Amino acid sequence: MHGPDLLIDAFGRIRERVHATVGGLTPSQLAYRVDPDANTIAWLVWHLTRIQDDHVAHVAGIDQVWTSGGWHERFGLPFPPAATGYGHRSSDVGAVVVDDPALLIGYHDATHEITEGFLRELDDETLGRVVDESWDPPVTMGVRLVSVIGDSYQHIGQAAFVRGVLTRLGVA
């Protein structure tokens, strides 16, 4: 198996976890906070998808699905189109209000489709191409994509934890 196939598998597993974690939730469950400043499921899934969309678009040299696919308008969030959630404060987290889990799933699926299509065109050599020289050592495409995967697994795990808390507490 070569590198792009491993990346396709990893991103596919994230997509599966997004569906399992978000599917069937109510707006209040998507917005639930385990304490007043905790991240919500809606914010966590929006953020992990924004990071995937932003970083894959950058290394692929394409437009982000967020803007090119009209997702920015559909979500109607009070942030500029370039916002990814990085550096957000508690009030920003609370501003990510989603009335239907299908919106989060739809945006993630659209981003996943672009990601997988891009990865299918890669080879092992391309994964070694430097995409960010501002780091020491410079960041390759493969390293950047693995970083996105690691961040996504962390955030979907947090969202799944919150879903488990809501289930145990009986939050509707």
C-alpha cells in the first residue's frame, strides 16, 4: 500500500466518525457545553472540517469548499470566510449554532469528497514536496496531511465524548 492510500483510509475513518457522532442530534445537543467555556459538538466538527478544507485546498492549490461550495452562506456564521476556528474564544464557540446535523455532515462530506479526489491523484513522491518553508524543518505535503488527520481525530474524539456525556445525562 502506498502513502496516498493510507491517507484516504485515515480521512475516510474521520468521515465515518463525523457521521456517527453528529447524526441524529438535536440543535440543543449540538450546542451542549459540559461547562460554560467548553467546546460544543457543532464547533468541534465545524472546526475540524474547516481545517481539513483549508489545509487540503492550500496543498492542492484549489479553492476551499467552504466558499466555493456556498457553505459559508448556508452556515451564516458571524465570522469572515477565512475563519477556521483557530484562536476562537468561548464566545466564538457559542456562535457556531447549527439547527440541523445534516448541515455539518453535508459540509464534511463535500470536503471529504474533494480531499479524497485530490489524494487519489497523488503519488509517494508528491507527498515529499515542501508546502511550507516557514518551519524548521520545512513541512512536506505528507506531514501537513498527517497533521490534519491527527487534529481531526483529536477533535472528533472530543465531540464523541460530549455526545456520550449528553446520552448519559439524558440531554435532549
